[in-house]
Amino acid sequence: MDWAGAIDKHQAALKRLLALLVAMAGMTVTAGESQRTAGIDVGQNTLPRHLHRAILRLLRPAEAAARRLIILAARGMIVPHRHSPVRASQQHSAFLRAPGGTGIVMPKGAMPSRPMPQSMALPLLDPLRLPRHKPSRPAVVPRIRGFGFGFDAPSLIPARPVPEPDDPLDADRLRLRLAALGRALDDLPRQARRFVRWRQRRRRGVFHRLSPLRGGPPPGLRAPGSRHAREVDRTLDDVHGLALWTLEHPDSS
């Protein structure tokens, strides 16, 4: 099989999709360019809810396809073992929740929030499918009345606002993920070395996860034969089968 040709074909398809997503997000960043150099104002970026969700519906399968493309690029790759430096013990805060610490409960807003990262790397592992526990929420807000209030008085508890398609949503993390996907597609050999080093650490017992791919369908995949299938679904379906075969038949030559 022409592995290099298959990688180039699907890499080009993902780059075309990335260019579309970048345009939808209103980013001036090019594929592989970091947010700092692109001049993206992290912290003051929002997108309408409908556009944010539309980008996510395409970004999830694109990230999954890129992870499988990295597995193909790492086929037969040998990376020298790199020893991790010994880190000095760090002084922990007295406000740690568990284990240890004083058990002091810090009020909300007392601790400074973590700054938004300026860049991120494409995760090499699929997110695991965790069971979702939907909290029970009352459909009707309780209307508590007191003496002196008529039945026509407005409720003291405001109702939960209904999400609207044009509600502004924070898009900082979305743009970070787009930039990470662009950098990964622009330098597949580097990402392949990351994957090989992950496998080396897994063999040493550092990680307990058996496979970088989760069981079942890949994240965000729609059945390629369905009427709602997209080009990214066909790409993801192809590279998913190749990645599974590669993991089952590793080529160490």
C-alpha cells in the first residue's frame, strides 16, 4: 500500500477543512501559525452560539482524523529513548483540598483564576466516552409567596434564560484548538515522534491506557453512507480503518 500517498491525500483534505473553519471563526491565523504571532486577542473573542456549535461539529471529527493520521505517520518510526530530568520537590499550598492540606475552604473568587494559555498541542489520545449524569432540574421555577404579595405579583426568582442562537460564547479555547490542529497538520513528523514517545512511556508503565483510540466510532463521526455525511466523515472513516490496522500490525522495520 502507498502509505505516503494516503497520508498526503488525507492531510490535504484536512487542511482544506481547516481553512474553512478558520474562515468561519474569523481568524487571521494561517495553518500552523501560533496565536501569539497571529495577533489573536485572547480573552476578548466571542462567537454566536450557532456558529460556535457549527465549528465544533466539524472540528471534533477533524481532530480525530488528525490523530489517526499521526498514527499512520508514526508507522515504523524509531525515536531514541529520552530520559526525563529529575524534578525538584515543589512546595505545595496549604489550601490543597485532598490529600493533605488544611481543609480551609476558599470563597469563590478569592483565588486568582488561571490565565488563558497562549497555545496548546493537539491531544494524541481520543477523549474517553464517559457516562453522562444529567442533573434533575425543575421545569418550573418555584414561586414562593409571602404575606402581602398578591397572586399577580411578579416572581421573586427569575426564570432561567432560554439559550438563543445568537448568544455570544467565549471562543478562546476554540481558536486554540484550531491553531493546534493547524500546527499538527503542518508538521506530521514531529507529531509522529510525540506519539512514538507516548508508546515508549506506556510500555514503561507511565500510562495505563491501552490504546490511543477509544472503542466504538471515532469522535464526531457520522455514518459515511448516511444522508447527513460530510467530506470529513469520509476522511475520518478511511484513516480510522488504516489506524486500527496499523496499531494491530506495527511495522518496526
